[in-house]
Amino acid sequence: MANFSTKKYSNTNSDDVKRANAKSGLSYNEVKNLLALENLNKEQK
């Protein structure tokens, strides 16, 4: 079985992606949680 490094196999530098995500604002989970809270608030009205 081949042991591929994610960086080499996908040609994506995961450290660069992590840095870009950190600078971009909200994470996926943060957005998901905010949307869930927004929907709960709508349902309660």
C-alpha cells in the first residue's frame, strides 16, 4: 500500500490553507451554529 503525503498527493499545501482559513473570519462550524441559532429564533416568533 502506498503511503502518500496529503501535501504531495493533492498538490495542496495544508499549512497555507489553514493560514488562509484563519484570516478569512468564521469557520464552517461557526457559520453552521449561527444559522442554527437564527432558525431557532425564527421558529420561536
